[in-house]
Amino acid sequence: MKAPRSFCGRAREFAPFQANAMNQPLPVTVLAGLPGAGKTTLVNHLLGGSHADHAGPRIALVSGETDHVSNEIARLAARGNVDAIVVEARGHDDPQSVAENLVFDDDIAQLDTVVTVIDAQNFPRDYASTAMLGHDEEGERTVVETLVAQVEFCDVIVINKTDLIDKTALAKLRDILHALNPRAEIIGTQFGVVPSKEVVNTDRFDFDATSSAPGWLAMLNAEPGATLIAANESGIGGFVYRARRPFHPERLWSLLHQEWTGVLRSKGFFWLATRSDIGGSLSQAGGALRHGPAGVWWAAQDRNEWPTGDAELEAEIAADWFGDADDTSIGDRRQELAIIGTALDEAHWRSAFDACLLTDEEWSLGAQAWASFGDPFPSWEIDDHEDHEHGHDHGDECDCGAHGHDH
């Protein structure tokens, strides 16, 4: 295991802050991106050498195993000779995992900005790649899954190498990135040249806001009737598919194994007729699609297993999903999938998902008969983390029950 490395230098342009001089916690920027995206080039620009005529902030770079980075940050803070710290994540790192593992006292340092660097020229190639890049707690992850995780959990997206694509392609790339993360500031650049004020000491990071930034999550959480992602000049748009009837497992399985033309990103949860207790989680990015258990539906749990000590939450669950206090026939069981893509034929996709729902005749048979339907999906256990399961469950965000998992 390699120890973390740190380097110091001054930013090339003036930025009027010196956190340590004012006895303030050091702002920490996490820099993520796939291998070859240009993270190191951007870092070299930020450091800018250590010449005396550079009047910008004194920035320290830390890289290495995440577990040891926090100690290195504390050491640099104790020295008192830097104004900000940049943590360069490895190419296969999920920035959310990096952020969660950075532990230090708030009076020493604070996570200030998460930046993801994108290779403009190779983005289409990377988004189409299902090659394995690295692994996380849930197992191996593909290039596109890693790329999407980096885009969805960040405050600033730096599109590097913009000189290698034309204006139309750049505009489309911006639209795609905005659809994936509507909250992030998007900056275009060449050769990693970005003003330090755009990525250091921005005060943009807030864990709840950053982790809630993905476009699919904003779509699922939007009020009924709210404008979601309207198709723009690049043809990037999105919609949410909702239904209050279960899918037939065999028909959904068949749909999931067809070509998903035009779909860039889809995520949500679903209800299988054969599995009335556990909601399913679905996550697709490019050519990678995973599914697995999301959690136990509230309707499948005894009321004494509902959140205790939070009368407001219990009342909200009951009001949202139950017709009356004793009605658990359907409860919160439902289909809810956010779909983002280019030149999407929404009517086609709605029809395709509708065809997977139980017919009126199948519905009339009841849950006991549904249990005998053919079901090609792997068995689900709540603590199941096999490869068929996506690495990011919805947990509380999908309103599944208390036994769901956040990752």
C-alpha cells in the first residue's frame, strides 16, 4: 500500500484568500476523473510552480490511498503553510466514496469542492465502454458506471480537451452532462487550464446537496406535473415512468435484455408480481445495466417495524401510499423509473413498459397466483450484493422500507 504523496505550489492567478492565515479550516478539493481525462494536467496548472512572483493561493496536492489521505491533510494543516488542498483521486475512484472516507476535524479542514474532469474527445467512447475499470464495495464496475458516478457526485465538471471536438459536439456534451447533474457548474477548457477560483475554495460542496444532484434523482423527487428534462436542441430529454401495477417478471426480463436505443441513463425501482415484499432497484448507464433488491416495501412490514419516534414521517408514509390506516393491499408498491436519453421516443418506451405490466386478467388472479409466474431474475436477499445488483441502491430516497440499504 502506497503512502500518500503531497506537493505544494502557488496558483498562477491571484485569489484573495489565505485560509490558514485567518485561522480558518483549510478548503479541500477532491479531483476525480477517468484515467487520461487530464486531472494531472489540471493539477500542474493549479500548482503553477513555487516562484515568488506567483501571488495566488498556496495549494498542496495530496494523492494516494484514500485511507491515508486524511492523515496527510491533518499534517499539512498543522504545518500552516498552505491555503488549500487538492486531493487527486485515482481514475477508478468514486468521488462519493472518497468524500465519505475523508475524516478530519472541522476546525482543521473541510471538504469544499468536488471536481470531475471529463475528456471531451473520448467521452462517447468511455460512455459506450462496458470494460471493467475498478471495483468498489459492491464488486467490479465498468468504465461507464465509474464515469457516471464521477459526473453525478460533483459540484464542478471540467470538460477538458475542448479543442479536439467541434462546437456542435461540445454543445451536446454539455447538455448530456447537465442532464446527468443539473446542479454542477460546467467549465470548458484546453490543456487543463482552469482558474483556481473555479475549483478551489468555492464553498460549493454540501454533502446532502451534492449527493442529491443526479438528474434521475431530481426527476423522481419532482412534484407531479413539474417540468423535468425538456428535450433541447441536442435532443437530450427525459421522463419518469410510473405505474401502480406489478411487472410480469418474464416480460420485464425480456425488455431489459433488448437494445435500449437512445437511453443514456435510467434509474429507479420496480415491483415484480412474484416478489411482493421486496422492491427492485434498476440502474443503467450506457451499455451497463444492473438490477437487484432496493429494500422492503413499507406495505410488507408490520406497523411496529415502521420508523418509531417520528410521527410526522409515519403519517407521511401513510398519507402518501395507503388509502386508510389498515390498507396494505398495494401500499407503496409501484414502478418508478427515470429515463434520460437522446432523441427519446417517450411513447415507445411508455408502451414497452406498459406491456410488461400485468394484464387485467393476470391482475384479477391475485398475489397468491402471481407467485407461480415464471421469474428469471436472480433470487434477492436484502444483504445480497452480487454482480446483478447495481452498486448504488436508492435506500430512503425510493421510499422503500426501513430494511433498505444506502450505499
